[in-house]
Amino acid sequence: MSESRSRAEAIVGPPPREPGRLRGRAPDRDFDPRPLRRVLLPLIEAIDALPDDAPEPLPAERMDALLRRHPRPGGGFFSRSELLAGFRAFADASGFRLDETRFRRRVQRRPVRTRSGVTPLTVLTKPFPCPGRCVFCPNDVRMPKSYLSDEPGAQRAANNRFDPYLQTWNRLAAFDATGHPVDKVELIVLGGTWSFHPEAYQVWFVRRCLEAMNDFGEGRDARDAVFPATPDFEGIGESPRGDAFAKNPYNERVTRFLKARQDGRLIAPGEESDWAALEAAQRTNERAGARCVGLVLETRPDHVDEAEVLRLRRLGATKVQLGVQSLDDAILAANQRGHGVAETRRAFGLLRRAGFKIHAHWMANLLGATPAGDARDFARLFEYEALRPDELKLYPCSLVETAELMGFWRRGEWRPYTDEELLDVVAGALPRVPRWCRVTRVIRDISSDDIVVGNKRTNFRQIAEAEVARRGGRLAEIRHREIRGEPFEARDLELVQTEYAVVGGRERFLELVAPGDRIVAFLRLFLPAGPSFVDELADHALVRELHVYGGAVRIGAEAEGAAQHRGLGARLLEVAAGLARADGRAALSVISAIGTRAYYRRQGFVDGVLYQHRSLVD
């Protein structure tokens, strides 16, 4: 594509596309099962006729055997989305025993994605200048800062030209096509430093994600009317090698490319919105067929102040991913992080006091670090009352060609830990994580082809957990104890309470656990030591998170032994209200997500400006 054509398209939009030609379109969108009824219906009937105690989802070998027994005409096998389309098309006339929810569970692929109780949906913002100059950070100029074009989520974003509506709608369609419920979605927005984007872009991006959820839930497909304003970054050229530049060129290259194709602007006119339009989308989403039950945004500690916290909340955010990286000022300085530990402590305090869940990123093997120093540094995450995150990504540093760290490696000033050293650091760290924290990742999803030196094993978490067990250690962190799809009896659940001190107050972590210490549901209750900078919170007790595990169940569907929709959340809220009342609090407030507001209203909460509140005064 010529530069002149690209610039014109940025202003007036590209020419109309033929139906079905939009990039990133979901698979099997136009599949019509009716012409294949003769061969497809027997397969669906075979799945429907399996005994009621058949495992859900069906084991791969059992599902594969059924697919081989009923192949597609001309070769190949039916996909999950085609099975679901056939079930819908033939249900009225065929009298299936199962409803669609049960059938979905039987044919579902990769159920681990939704076993946490919600469906996680990740989207990326456009490539944009970043305030950081971290030496370990990739500089792939086709991607938002720190992301690589080979990462699966990044590829999906690029295929949709980083448009939030297209990314969201197509991802919902892909989940739906493989049997995953999509009515309860945790929207995760990644890419560079969120807080460094202009406010109008932030508002627009979240609004368009919500509008895609609203449309998808109503069966509307407006993708053909979307013309992404972000140019195709494949035209920016090759990314520089990290050992070939003296000054990080990412910001300069991305800025020049955007301005050349967007009439001198970093943010195109079609990528801006006002707050009123966002608030309208939020109100619609409260009762949409695909609800945002959690909004996660990613930023840096030095960009968190009171105004930013309030803006994050107004956007609807409930969780913040925060790049801690290290708790050693010398290590942060050596890696040109741009902030110190003091900024990290302050960010934690502000976010906690406003009720946010705090998802920290911590890195081992940074420039200047040692295995022994990393062990001490990791311990500080939970020893310091000013920190103590709710969730954690534990990322060993991976060297990629576009990172400035390449030069340090070439000069012999940095080396990757050996396999034994890295295993010792990670296996030593995991048992230190308390029962109220969830370790979401241990290794970043980077292709082994992109890693120059260092660990390339994608199953490193499994290896580290096995090493912990070999040493006789025990893991207490949440992810290791999740009930997932295991059955349980409600009468067997035990309430476990853990209290721990944090700067500015006390935390009470309430759990409902099944035998074997398997966590079924939990609630994070913050009891502040004084009034909040958020006026409407005053000194109320604050529910920062309420989560019920078990496979995601559609709103209004029968639980049939699953954890959700059995009153466990309401049970924990009553415990929290009792503890808050005993502590002398006048009200219990909650940082509710857009899609959970209706639930909390049913639990006696009333809407405030940014939170919901329940009076504890008789």
C-alpha cells in the first residue's frame, strides 16, 4: 500500500470491503448446518445420548473417536463451532435430551480458560510512545511497547489493526464457537503504559470494547461498519536490534510512523470519545448478554496518583496490573526503570485505598541481579506492609533481540541464569506466596524463537512446582488451590479467615474451602485506618473482590453441582457485613464491575458515584 493511500484512508477511512473479507473475522461465521444434516445430526445425537455421568468436557480421545466416526463429507472433521451451530439448528425438531448449556460443556475445548468462573478476554492498545526506557523491554515497533508480534494475543490485535471493537467481538465469537460461555467477561486491556495514552483515547477504547460486548450479546454484528483508524504497522519496517542503538528508537519510530499516516496526529480523530458516550455504554452493559464483570488496566507505579486512580475507576476498572519489576532501587536504576521503590509503595497504597485489586509484575534475573539477591527481593513483596499484592506475575527476564539488554549481554555485563539457578529462584519463591495471593503466570508467553538466550521452556511453572514438591514444600497460593471443575458439597465448605496488616489498614481474606483446602470462593475485605481520599468511601469497610470459582456458568443457568449460582457470594457478603459492623463501620462499600452492579443491588447495595454501598446502621 502506498503512503499516500494510507494517509488518505486515515482521514476518510478505507474503501468498503466485501462481506466476509474483514481481517480478524471469527471462524465459521457463515456456516450453515442444514445442507449437512444427514451427516452432522447423527454426530450430535451420539454426543447427546451419552450417559448423564459422562465427563464434561469429553476427554480428547473420546471426542476424537466420535468425530472420526462421523467425518465431514469430502474429508476432515467437524469443528466445535459447527457442532454448536448444528445443535441450535436441529434442536427444535430433534428433541435432544441436553440443553445448549450442557451440550456446550460436553464439546468444550480448553475448559481451563473459564474454570476461574469468568471468561478472560485480552485486547491490546495501539503502538504508542512509552515513558519508560527499561533495558529489558522489547522494542518491537509493530507492537505496543514491551509486546512481541509473535505472541498470540498480539497477533490477534494486529490482525484487527488494534481496533477495540473488532478485537472484542471476534474474541467473543471465538470463545462462543468453542463452547465457552461469554456472558461474564473479564476484559483485560494490555499494551504499553495505559496512563500515558490521552484520556480521550482511553475513554474511546473502553467504550468500543463495551459496545462490542453489548452488540454480541444482542446478536448484532457491526464489524463491516468498522474502519480502523490505526494504520497497518506491518509497513513500519524492521525493529532495531537492541545492541545496535545508543538511544532507544522506539518512541521516535512509532511517533514518526503514526504522524505520517494520521495527518500529523498520534491519535486519529476516530479514536476519541467523551465520557457521556462511555457512561451510556456502561449502562447498557449492566444487563447485556455479554457483561464486563471485571476491567483490568496496566500501568506503571510512577503514573499512579489520586487523579489517575479516580480516572481508572470512572472508566470502570476493578483491577490494575502494576509493573513492580524489582524492590531494589539500585536494580531499578541499573535497568533504567524510571522510578524507585517509593513510587511503587505509594501506588499500592492509593490503589488499595480505592478498592482496586493489585496485580503485580515482578522479574528475576534483571541487569545487576543475582539469584541470592532475587530471593531476598521476592520476599519483600509480602514482608512489606506497603505492598502485599493480591495477584502476581513472576517473570524471569528473557533476552530478545530488540531489547537494549542485548548490548549488555554482548559486552558480558549480563548473563541469563543457568537452568539450575533459575529453578532454585522460582522454586524458592512459590512457597513464599501466601494463601491470599494468586500467581497467574510464571513464564511470559514469548515464542522460543524470539528468545536469544535463557529459559525457553514454556512449562517452567510445572517444573518449578514439581521441584517444590520434591523438596517437601507446600504451595498455598490461590491458583494452586482453585476448585476448578471438581464437585463438592456445600455443607462440607469451611469458612477460613486470614487477617494481615497493610499500610493504611487491615485486610481480611475470607475463603470458603472444600476438603483438601480447595478454594471455592473468596472475598477481600479492607478495613481502613482512616477516611479515604475518595469522598464517597469515607471510612467504610470495602469489599475489594468477591470471586466464586468453578467453571463459568451462564447467567440464569442451573449450576448442577458447579460452584457458581449457589449463594456462596451472598454468604461471604453477609460474613463481611458482620465483620464490618463489629468493627464499628457505618457502611460496607464495594468496587463493583459494570456487569456486577445488578447483582450487588440484589444484595442490598445502592449506587453511589463510583462505588456501591450497603448501610450497616439499623
